[in-house]
Amino acid sequence: MSVVYLVRHGQASFGQADYDVLSPVGERQAKVVGEELSARGVRPVAVLAGTLSRQRRTAEIAVAAGLGGEVGEDARWNEYDHLGLVTELVDPLPTDPREFQSALDAALLAWARGEPAAAAGTYADFAAAGAAALAAAAEGGTAVAVTSGGVIAALCAGLLGVGPEGVVALNRVAVNAAITKVVIGRSGSTLVSFNEHGHFEGQRRDLLTYR
């Protein structure tokens, strides 16, 4: 049996010139999630991340915070181009976070239903890449993969057998630096927990973010 912990990256820089950079809050979130996994006794054989800066930086901070190991890269953990996807529906991009979320929900739903997107390719290919990355991560035993909300939503929707509406619903509630646990055994992959974020409650409530 193998266990893969899927960690969403820390908060990126929404509304800034370069989105793909952790915000100061995102840096703190990455440290806390590394401490949380370490406190749980998670000792990964592999710590993986996509090639995006926000993913890799989250993984590096988590490793330094006590998770241990070295970070390996796998582009299959990369997020789809959510900014490009929304731009195909609404231009210019909404600057209000709620308006942006509504536009993203609509664009993601259409994409997950099979509409092609110049910015993101096909949803089927995106979901298949995530599933292949999960299978590869599970080969060595316990692994931690730092990825993005869209990848996690696609994987969990596939494991739960829900359709496009489920993908959107899961993506919408994804918390930055939350933990999702998947167990892989002879009977296949099982989603054990989704979007755990108790490490951002109580005194750390100020670190709870969705975008």
C-alpha cells in the first residue's frame, strides 16, 4: 500500500504582474503545512512538485520546515492556465476576487464538459496527466506532491466518479496549503481525505485563504 499526500501550493500573487510567486502569506502557509506533515509523522520517500514557481517554492519551504528530503519536479503536477482560460471567456480579467471566481467557475465548467481551450488544451488530457503523475508518485511508497487546486480537483473528481459540476465544486473550495490524502493499494486508489486545513484554524485562522 502507498500513500500520496497532495498539497496545494501556498497563496500566489493574485492581481500582481507575476502571479506565479508566493505571497508573504503563502510563504507562511508553506512553512506551516511542512510542520503539520512532519508532526503527523509523515516521512516521504519522495517530495514532488510541478515546475511552476509557486509549487516548487511551497515544496522547498515545507521540506526545510521539517518534512525533509529533496524536491523532485514533474510537470504533470502543473496547473492548467487558469488565467488564460478565464481570458477566453472574459476580457479583461476581473480584478475583484469574487468576480474572478465566478468567471473561473464558468470557464472551468465549460472546459470540463469538453469544450477545447486554446490556453489549456483539453480537460481530458489534463486529467489524464494528473492521474499518471499520481500513479508514478505511488510507486515508491509514501510521497508528498505539491500541486494546484485544479489538479487536485480533477484527481478527486475522478476518484469519486463525479462529473464536471463536481470538478468545479471541488476546485472552488480548495484551500491554499491544504492536504488531501490518497491511498493506493491492490484494489486501486482511494480518496481518504480532501482539503484538510485544520492547521489554519484557531490562532492561525489568518492564514486561511482560497485564492
